Amino acid sequence: MPKNIAIDAAVSPDERFVALVYRTFADRRVQIYGTVDWQLVASIDLGDDNSPIEPQALTFSPDNKTLAVLHGPHGRVKLFDVASWKLLRSFDAFPEDVPKGNVVGADALAFSTDGTMIAVATHGGGSWWKYSNGAVAPQGSGTLTPYFPTEPLRVYRVIDGQRVGSLGSFPGGVGRTALAWSKGGYLGFIDGVGDIRFWDPFHPGDSVPVANMGHHSTSLLFSNDGSQLVANFEDGLKLFDIINAR
């Protein structure tokens, strides 16, 4: 059985703290360490409600004031005050009833660059092109088949947990390091078949595929000014100039 394996890690923008989700023999936990002396600063308790204590991902807000932790069967987002490590508020990103035999599997979190919004994504769901034998088909071939949740990428306001946008019509499968906000106000993510997609949650419409990465690629990151994108392709890192994302 795995012991003390890191599931996810986040460094605060001011580099004062490192937050970890790690697995012990019994469960998963969230702990915070200070980078000055690498001593334990806080151990966050997620067990104050009825959802399972299974943190999946975490991230700090751009202003260093908030830590977001994602866990539970409905993609519960909990926001903690970095000054006190006390809970500020929480909301379920996928509050709908889960069909029998399905799970939400929320894995990815990302704050907008101004810290007012947070995006949450699952590692399944969405719409997939499938052949009659169930194999994944190229886009436009076979039958377009929706899976739960049909909108696997959602955006919420941080201040009150209200949803401001949802995206479907793409193969779900967004991993922990495959979701990022650009300074330009749009989201970049890697879908379940390895395509990089851009989506503006404030202008209704589908996402736009901009590059194919391949099934073994998992990470992307925007430059601070939003003019470039780096991604880990199967044959190495590649850097893109973003000419017009609108």
C-alpha cells in the first residue's frame, strides 16, 4: 500500500509556503510547510462535513491570500485564509446527482490571474467521438457520445461560489497540471485526447483546439504576460507564441 506519496503540491506566489496533498496508509492529508526552515506550518482538516476526506488538488491565489483545496464526490472547493489557515467558504463545483456507476473525479483547479474566479475540471465526462465497438474515434467519425458530467469544465466566482460559466462538447480528461488561466482572460487546457484548447468563459461558445499534444502529455503553462504558452509534448517541451486567442 502506498505511504507518504505526494499527490499534488503548490507553491505560494511569494514563495513563503509549499502546500502538499499526500497519501498515508489511512487517508490523504493537506499540510503546509514554510520555505524558510521547511517546518510544518499547518495541517488542514477537511473532515468537518459529510463528504469523504479525499483531497485531490490545491492551488494558491495570485495575491497569496487564499489556498483552494479540491476534494469530495461533488468536486467540493474549500477556500482557506493563508494568514490563519481557517476555512473562508466552500461550494460544490458539481452539485448534481451522480448517476449510479459514475464518479465526478474532479482533479484540476486554477485561479484567474486577478484572483476573482476559479476554474474546476474533471478527469472524465464531456463528449467523445466513439466507434460502435467503444473505441475512441477521430473527431467527426463514429458517434458523438456524451458522458457524465457533460460539462466537465466550470468557472466560479471566488467571493460567493456562484457559477459564471460551463463548458462541454469536448473530451473530458483535464489533469492537475493541464489547466491554466491566461492574463488575456481565457483558459487553456488539455482535453482527454491530448488537444490543447482555449476557452473564454465570459463569451459563450465552444472551446477552440489549437494544438495536438498526444496522450502522454499532461502539462501546460502561460507566460506571465500571456504572450506565450509552454507545453510538454511527447518529444519534449515546446514553446508557442500566442498571436490572437480571440
